[in-house]
Amino acid sequence: MRQHILRTAVAAGVLLCVSACGASTGPEASGGDGEGSDGVIRIGETDGVPSAFLRFGVQQGVFEEHGIELEIDASAGGAAAIPALVGGNLDIAGSNVVSGLLAAERGLPLRMIAPGTFATDDPTSDFSAVLAAEGSGIESAEDLAGASIAVNTLENIGDITIEAALEERGVDTSGVEFVELGFPDMLPALANGQIDAAWVIEPFLTMGLDDGLTPVLWPYVESKEGLQIGSYLTTQEFAERDPEAVAAFQAAIADTARLVTEDPDAFRRALPEIEELDPAIADTMVLPGFHSEVDEASLEFLADRMVRSGFVDGEIDLDALLGR
């Protein structure tokens, strides 16, 4: 069982990182005034499908149609984007919902202005799964009791949804050990026996399946079908200073989501170029869902799980996060 002292240390680390974040780093320089002066929006997003989604929208001219030029920094995605956002180096940050909820609970002045990726509605197929090696003795979710499972970030959406999905199956999670590894390092670590199982997302999921690994749990969709995973955050200051930019970004995200939903094959065909992804993997990997509206039921579910898991000490003010 993870200790409360670790939770406190992680939360403190987030706050220290935010407070130390100055104006010296970030995507290509566009000045400190953000979108308001030149139509440029500096955005940090997770490398892979999330950043590819944005690049696809740029490629298709969607953001240009809405008067936006995106400067995408894929190295500053996820939890790393939040310090850059609060420090003024980004205008918008793409981050998973749990990171956004945790930052809001810590008092950071953020607004969730649009959704990112969503889990599928199929409990046997999603863009995220826990994989185990053949012959490891882990053949089902029940075998994960007491196992070491790699996640890319401790105290975040991976371990929260894994615990929730295992509890749904009646599995005791008290002995599960989460080990922090980057997604590219997980499959080699699994092959070398350093960990018992690995929680991966696409394209690493398809790579693992191609290598003969066994999916034993689909945490996102098994914890809640159609769960909202990703989100786009901005600061309250930016939202109030430039509501036109926020509205234009929201419209562009909705239009890009519609394009991907209506023609996923076009998105797949673009992936090898915009993400340098193997075409064979792009053709077969499971794509996340994309929608135009934030799913409040997902936010409430994850906020409740964060309280139950001890990630936060009290309720999270969703109204403030959603700007109501």
C-alpha cells in the first residue's frame, strides 16, 4: 500500500515545480502576451496521439479557419504542462483529467476549457491496457493482486483507474506496487522481468500485443465506460483576458473531434507523417474517442476516486475548474 507521506511529497513537488517555473523555457518564443496580440496560442500536449490530434487539426486547416496559429510543445504535455502553464510559458495545457483536478485542489487558478481523449465503450478493447508477459503467471486481472505494475506517473490517472477497475473485479489492491517508468521503457522492463505488468497506452499497446504480451485489464473503460481521460486547461487570467481566443480554441477542438470521429481512417493515414509512426501500427491501433464537450460525470467519478484513494483530502471545486 502506498504511504500517505508519498502522496504529500508528490503534491509538494508539484507546487514547488510550479513556484519555480519562470519564463525561461517553453515552446518556440511568441512573447509573453499569448494569443491576444498575434493569433498565436502556445500549447503543451502529450507526445503521441494527443499531440497528433492537434497536428491533424492544423494539417486540415481547422485552427486556421478559427484564426488560430498553434505552437505545439509535445515535450511539455501531461503533468509537466501545468507548471509551464501557471508559469506563463504556455497559454493552454493538454493534461489528463487527474492532473488537472489535483492542481485545482491545490489551489492553482486553472480553468478546464475543453476535453481531450476519451476511453472507448468496449470493456475488451481500449487505447490503454495492463499487459503481462507470457509465462509470467499473470493471465488475468485476478493475478495482479500483489503484483508490481509500471505506470508513467505515480499518484495519477494510471494507478487510480487500475485500482478502480481491479476493485470492480473484486481484486484486493492493497498489495499492488506501482513503479514509475516512462512508456518507452515499460515493454523492455517487462521483457527483462523487472516488473510484473505494465500499464501502457497506444501505440505501445499495439507494439506489446505484436510482441505476444497479454492484456489482462483495461483500466480506463473498465473503471467507467467512455471515461474522459484528457483535458485542455488554461489559467483564469488568460480565460478572462482573452475569451475570444478561448472560444475559438474550443470551436477548433470540437471541429477536429468531429473530423476524427467521422473519418478515423483519415486520421490514421496522417499519423505516420505527423507523428513518425509505423504505418502498420497506425492502421491497427485502437484510437481514443474525441468529443466536443467536457463530461462532468467523468470528472465527478475521478474526483471521488481521488478522495477515496487519499490523493486529496477534501472535495474538489468542479464549478471553479469549469469557470461557473
